Amino acid sequence: MAPRTSRSAPAGASAPGVACCAPVGSAAFDESAAAELAGGFQALADPVRLHLLSLIAAAGAPGVCVCDLVGPSGRSQPTVSHHLRILRDAGLVISERRGTWAWYTVVPDRIAALRSALA
Amino acid sequence: MAPRTSRSAPAGASAPGVACCAPVGSAAFDESAAAELAGGFQALADPVRLHLLSLIAAAGAPGVCVCDLVGPSGRSQPTVSHHLRILRDAGLVISERRGTWAWYTVVPDRIAALRSALA
DNA sequence: AGGGTAGATTGACGTTCGTCGATACAGGAG
DNA sequence: CTCCTGTATCGACGAACGTCAATCTACCCT
């Protein structure tokens, strides 16, 4: 194909029977918004993180301390800490130190934002 | 730590004031389900794929032909085809050949499944 | 102060991912 | 049948990811 800028193929132009390429145009979100959302979904794109998040979410308001996450995850403590950091950087959870232990809690708004993106 | 099987820290054991480690236990989904979901989210964990999916979804029932996706994505045609394959393998879209062109359509059920996982 | 424990950080390793150029496979046009 | 165009696949490369052992920091308890 030669002249392909915004439109492309036969659609009211050169195609008689088959109309290729509907005027999609209406992108739901621009590139920066896509990158933002992709970052959130990337945090969910790992079984271990998904499992950790479910454990944290199931704990409700009080949260969960890391010592209860290492066992069920089946990974080493540094690996769990690494994944928790990713979840925290993605804004899906927040961490709080209570004495010796670190407690993690979900951020419902952030999760809802990702869910609404799949509308 | 020495004896750490299911429980872990001081909670009715050695901790006087602070009760660490609630009985999380109730994992929302097991490991295989987590892997399943993670695969779906991994398909969404890329700005290009997210953009492509929005374009396909915006087209509605008739779908979109690939020739209208290459331009807006800003990537080469092989790269777009690669991402479309990933979306298709993840069950998020289906492809159909109509003559020369290939048309892509979203699979609403699959997307709804991922959305409901973020409840 | 000293010891012990929970959690985070660092460094390294193999694997997977995103990207493109080149090429192969379709299907319509002449 | 032979060109031409749209799409998919292949091969390769650099970057990012998941994992762990080792180490470091923060905090409580005695």
C-alpha cells in the first residue's frame, strides 16, 4: 500500500464490495494513559504477585505482615519483598511499619481504576 | 526464624502487646488460578497491546482490520502482528479472515472475567 | 549496650519480552 | 498463471524480569 496516513484501505473510496478498515479512530486512551494502565496491569502479570495481592486483600483493613506472606507464596523472603515493592510502586498496596513488622494493605481505589479500564 | 510452617510470629505466643500476623489463610485463588489470571493480565501489560485492544474494542461488532492498527500503533507491521497474536492467544480477541484482510474482534466475556477478578 | 529477628537492599544468573528486518504465506487483480 | 498487496512467521538483538544467596538496616527485648 502506498498512501496510508490516517485512513488506509478501500472504504467508500476504492473498494466496491468489501469495505475494509472502518474508521476506528476513536482511541479510548492516548499513549501516556496506555502506559499508565499498562504499568498497573504489569504489576498483576505475575502469579506470585497476584497471590500476594489476594492474601493482602483477604486480610481487609488490618492488613498482613510480611511474615505471613513468605510461607504461602513459596518463594524466598527477598523475592517476596521484591514483589511487594513492585505492588507498592504500582500503587496497589501500601506498607506500614508497626514495630518490628511491616504490614501491607490494599489500595481499593487503585484496583478499581484498573477494573474500570476493562469496561 | 526457626519453626515457621503456617503461622509465624508472636500472636498469642510471645508477643505481649502487638499481635502480628493475622490468620490470613483464606487465599482467594490457588496457584493454578493465579497463573491463569496472570497470563491474562500479562497480555494487558503493554501500552501497545492496550492501545490495540482499545482500537479493536472501539470498533464494536464489525471489528478492525490490521491495516488500520499498524498506523496508530506506531510500530512496524510484524510487531503489531506479534502483539495481536499475544492478545489472541490470551483469548482477549479473535481473528477472522475476510478476503485479503484480517479482522479482529474483542471477546467481551474474557475481558469481563479479568475485570471480575479485581473485585 | 548487646543479642536477636523482621524486612529491605545488593549482586548475579538465566529466562522472557519487545522490537525490527527479512522472508514466507495467503488471496485478489490483471 | 503471474504480479501485487496484506498478514503471519522467523531470526536476532538489547532490555527487562524473576529468582535466590548474601548482606545490611531497623527495631524490640533483656
